[in-house]
Amino acid sequence: MIGNTLSIGIQGIQDGMVGMENAARKIARGGVDGPQGTAEGAGNLIEPIVDLKIYERSVEASAQVVKTADETLGTLLDMMA
């Protein structure tokens, strides 16, 4: 059970990191893909910036899941020792 929870947390971190990389790539290309100096070009950056923040929070939440699973496992091992 704890191992499964740990795996889910780690997978969440990995998925979030991939999402952050993709959003960062879109932000970096923002000035290149859209017409420069136009509202349309700037509008292309809004979604990836929001996505970047969402993925950041996702990674933080998944890291907390991993931390809690680790602490729970440590407590169980201490109780058995």
C-alpha cells in the first residue's frame, strides 16, 4: 500500500516535470511563433504561463505525497524494530 502510494507520488512528479518542460518550451518559443509586438503574440504566452504554474503546484503536491509515504514507512519500521 505504501509502496503504491510512493509510486503514484513519484509518477506525479515525473509527469509534472514533463509538463513544466513543455510549458517552458512554449514560453521560450512565444516570441517566435506569434507575430512579434502584437497582442496575439502576447496572448500565446498566457496559457503556457498558467500551465507552468499548474504543473509547479502538481509537482509540489506529489512531492508531499512522497514525503508523507516516506514518513509513514519510517514510522512503521520504527514500530516493528
